[in-house]
Amino acid sequence: MASAELIKRLEETIENFPDFPIPGIQFKDISPIFLDPKLYEDVIADLVTFSKGKIDAVCGIESRGYLFGIAIAVALEVPFILIRKKGKLPPPIISEKYDLEYGTAEIETREGQIKKGQRILIHDDLLATGGTTEAAAKLVEKQGAIASQFSFLIGLKGLGGNEKLEKFGAEIYHILEY
């Protein structure tokens, strides 16, 4: 869906840091996008095109999912719902645990903000193994809503993220794929 021009501009803007934060990881720094308002605007327009007319709300995953997710929701004139790390929201909350490489983590959202039957776009900046995003989709489903779309700025091949999300039967979109 993204134009070749947008992909090229993003590839020229996103900085790659080998072996950060640990050896073997290629860290993709998206922060330079925010130095170019026109590029940011074009990214939002592309992400909005993916979801226009197909969703009732956007859930953004803390914290980088907020950077684009809020703007997507505003452009589509739908609610934006925070998905946060455990302990960051006042009660009542709904939570979902998920496995990490060493241990578990938990995400939460405020009870009642996601409505039964809503079609939800879950947005984050990057899809790697998909664990956090899968937990977010389960959190949406716990409340009777539908995880109908997933969007990301970047998708990393070979880490199983797409495969983990396919079971939800939702559309999956990332502008860039590495």
C-alpha cells in the first residue's frame, strides 16, 4: 500500500544501530521521523488509508504505539484507547499476561473503554515476535470486541510475529519490512 517514495524516504530516515541494546540486535531508531513533519504526516496518511472505514477505535500499545496511533485515531475520528504496562492505569482495569524470553509481563486497559462488538485497530511501531501485540488482541477480545486490524511502521521478518497474529483473522499491515 505504501508508495515506493514513502518507503524510500523512511529507509533514508530511520537509523540502524547494530548490536544495540545487546549484541545481535539491529535497533531501528524511528525518532528521526519526528524531525520531519511532512514525513510524519505522510506516514499517518498511509496508515489511515489502511484502516479508513474498517474500524471503530484504535488501541495503541505503550509507548511507541501512541506516537502514530493517536494521530491515526484523530484522522479517522474514532476513539483512541491506551494499552499500558501493568500498574500504570487506575482501576477498574482488564489485564492480559504474556510470556517474555525470561519471565512474563502484563498489559492493561481501563475497563469499559473498549465496547462490545467494536472493530479495533491495534497499532504499535514495530512487530517482532508478536507477543505484546497478541496479548493486546486477547485483551480486546476479553471485552467482546474484535481485533480486526494490526498496523505497524516496521515488521521484522523471521521472528514469528505475523504468524502469531494470523490466528486472529485480522488484516496485518506494516509500511516497512526488514
